[in-house]
Amino acid sequence: MADLNPKTEISFAEIFLCSAFAACFAEFCTIPLDTAKVRLQLQRKASSGDGNGIPKYRGLLGTVSTIAREEGLAALWKGITAGLHRQFIYGGLRIGLYGPVKVFLVGGDFGDIPLYQKILAAFITGAIAITVANPTDLVKVRLQAEGKLPIGVPGRYAGALDAYFTIARQEGLGALWTGLGPNIARNAIINAAELASYDQVKQTILQIPGFVDNILTHLLAGLGAGLFAVCIGSPIDVVKSRMMGDSSYKNTLDCFIKTLKSEGFFAFYKGFLPNFGRLGSWNVIMFLTLEQVKKIFTREIYND
């Protein structure tokens, strides 16, 4: 079975810490791609570019290059503090709870777990985790969107902590949960796509003669998880980014309808390549790190 199944010698606290560390490490490595993705998703046909109808941001590398050239290299890591806050809480909970929820759903029998139960377990843990971590996601998106303010206009926030307090003070405490609906939908679905597909793909690969539980298997399973996640979650991800980055939308449906009317269906797949580049690389780094860290914990426990 896949290594995401809980091992009795590793406690929930240890799984949480392993998952949180792996998620934070992957976040730090890939946040420039996430920043590019958010800028592409927030870009509108009517307001983008230099007034001649040419988009300001074009493609993954082009967007990264434009941000670095106009705002400095450090701008690619805008929102990293909130991003690490998010991954520590969200990453730790969604992965740490995945095993226990599977145990609950199957009654403790870890035979051949049906795929639908893996999907359901990951869906539940994703929803729980992002409900707790939504304020960190909101602040990260707000900070990443700062670069699209007009030249000479000061940023709204001095940093992540200032953003939490400023949003709560100016917009109310509940504003920190802005976009919770699409965020739950997005993260529950993507978490189900990531964890269930990683679990299933890894299990399938290990059944192929010649494949063993090693880095190559983790790499292939991580890429598969990233591809499933971005294909399924991209439309919800665009709506979530726009609602968090722009307060003009009344609700999720309003954002969806306005985007569809003004830009068409493919607007929901804006930033698809950077999103896949980000999620694919994120999943590979995260799962590779998670597998290795779990082995370290397991080895230390066996030595006790």
C-alpha cells in the first residue's frame, strides 16, 4: 500500500510535523511560480497591458521575468510569510488527518481501500484544513496582488502580520474568511485530487515489476498528483484568487458569472501552465520531502 497509510509507530503529531515541514519547504521553493499564477489569474482583458490590448503578463517565464524586472527579484517571494503560515497549518492538517480519516471510513481495515474512499477522505481533510487556514490564504493572495497597484501608490500592508490586523480592523474579523466558499471547494477538490491520486498512482506503480518504493516512484506519483489537481481545480482556483484579490465581487456566483461573461470559459484556465508548473513541482518536492522525513522519524523510533 501507499506510504500515506498511517503507520502505528508514527503519531499524529509526528505526521503533522512531517507534513507541515514538507509543505513549507515546497512552498518556499515554488512560490515564485505561484505569484506568477496569481498575477495571470487576476489579469483581465479590459485592463491588462499597455493600453494597446497586449497583456502585461504572458506565460510563466514571461510573467516571472516581468515581475522580477519591474519590481525586483524579491517580489517573486511576496506573501512567503503568509504562505508558510498557510502551509504549516493547512499542509500539516490536510495530510496529517488523511490517514486517520481513512481509518475511520474503512473501520480500521487497511486492505485494498477503494479509490472513492481515498477521495472522500482527502476531500474531508482538505475542507477541514482550509477552514482553519483561510486567513493565511487570504493574506498571501492580497500580498501577491500588491504588485499590480499603480506606480507611486503605496502598498496596503507592511507585511503578513500587518495584513492580518489591518484586514480585521478595517473590514472586520469575518473578512479574514473572505472567499471561504470557493476556497473550501477548491482545496477540498484539489486535496482529493492530490492525495488520492498520489496514493493510487503510487500503489499502481508499485505493482509494476521492477518498481520499488523509491525516489523515482515518488517523483512519478507526485507529477501525477499535480496534473490531476490542476486539471480539476483550475476554474475554482481562478475564482478564489479573484475574490481574494478584488473585493468588488458580491459572492462566488457573481465572480463566476462576471468572469464568464466578460472573458469566456477559458478565462477559468488562465495561468494553466504556471499553475501546473507550480502544482506539479510543488507536489514532487512536497511528497519527496515528506517520504524522506517520515523515514527519518520511523528510523529514530525503531532505534528507541
